[in-house]
Amino acid sequence: MLRMKTAGVVLLLLWSGQCVAAAASSAALQTTGTGKDYQPPLDIHTVLREMSSLIAEQRVELKCTKTQLETMEGRLRDSEKTMEEQRSELTHTKTQLEAVEKKAEAMEERLRASEKKAEALESRLRESENLVNQLKIENKAQAMSLNRTVTAVSDLKKEREQSRVSFSASLVTKGSETFGPTAVDSPLVFRNDFTNIGNAYSANTGVFTAPTRGVYFFVVFVLGEGHASTDQGAWLFKNDKHFALAWSRQSRGYSKPSNGASVLLEKGDEVYVKLFPSSWVHDNQNNHCVFSGHLLFPM
């Protein structure tokens, strides 16, 4: 509206200036009317008509200008409204951006904290891996030591089992029986094995077989009745050689000779008893004739 008023004032001043210029021209002509270039004065009505036509044109132009101004003012208001909306959106966007930046900072902080935790976890993991490797090494060493211990225990058990060798056997299992006399050495089979730990003695053959290398002690007891022409005696044999003799001779009454010895046997060596030539022995349920053997210690 201020621009429209300003345009009206300008037009009015222009019209006033034209009127003054026309009056001045008329006065000058009247003063110099007798000159060579004299022209007759203008008709005031013609001037007025021209002025009116000019004013009408200016009014039309003013109206157009006013319309344009109103259009421009509307566009300006729309622009200002748009700018205001954009300003509001910009403010909102700025607020959102600030919030996003704060969230980003918080996330960065959390990320840094997570990275620190991850580093700590990696460090603990490395320590755990080192500890696991150390435990594996220790477990392997312990397993080897345990295997050695188990082997040693097994060996000790075997050695203990092997060291548990002891037997005693008599000649008869029931009733009574006399053996001999014979012209040559003859085997005596002690069939009644009332002790046979380690099962190294065979009651079927009368032979003891050494289960392991070691020092063994053997003893034999026999019973015989005295007679002028017979003896009472028995040999202890190792493989095919005798190493001890239990022997006696008397003309009457019973005698009970015995003998024993410690011998070194290799695994598989055999020990047994043979009747001495021209001898005879007697046994019954009282177990008068006994063959015994024991492992003293393995070698």
C-alpha cells in the first residue's frame, strides 16, 4: 500500500509540473508575440484533454502496476511463509541433527567402551589360551607320569602276583600207601596239594615250574619204617640234576628224614622229587610225606 501511495504522488507531481510548464510557455509567448517565431497559444481545453488522456493512461498503468504489486506482495507473502516454514523445518532439522549428533556421540562412546571391553576380553582370552596350553602341557606330563605310574603299579602287581608263589603237597589224598623200594630213582608225585598259591605246582605230574626268575626255597619230608635191607630217602631235583637228599637208615622203627635248600631258578626251570634207590616211604591221611616250595624274592 505504501508503494501505491508513492506512485500516486509521483503522478500528481508530474501533472502539476506539466501545468506550470504550460502556463510559463503561454506567458512567454504573450511577451514576445511580435517576434518572428511567434506561435499562437495552445488551447487550454486541448491541453486538459491531453492531460486527462495521459492521466487515464497513467491510471491504467497504475492499476496494472498495483495489480502487479499485489501479485508480487502475494508472492512475497508466500515466499515469506515458505521461508518461515523452511526456517521451521530447518530448526526442526537442526534439532534432529543435534539429537542425531548426540546419539552418534553416545554410540561412539559406547563403541569405545565396547572396544575397550573387547580388548580386555581378547587379553583375557589370550591369557586363558596360554593357561589352557600350559594346562595341556601339564596334563600331558601328568598323563605320561600317570601312565608310568600305572605301568609301574601294573609291574608291581605282576611282580607281587609272581612273588606270591608257595605250595605244599602230600603223597596221598586219602587212605594210606607205601612207595618203593625201587632199583633206580623214580618220581614221587605229591597228589594232595593243600596249598598252591600261584598255581606253579602240578599235582598231576608232581613238578613245580618256576613262573619267574628268582630265589626259591624247597623242602621235602618223608616217612619210612626201618628195615635191615631198605633205606628211607628222597632226592630234590632241579631240571635233570639233584641238589638235596633227605635220607636215613635204621634197622627198625620209623624214621622221618628231611632236607631243603634255596636255589636260583630261571623262568621255566622245574623242581621235583624222586625216590632214592632201594628206599621206600609211607604216607596216609596224616600227611607224613610233604613236598613244599616258596619264592623268597624275584631277581
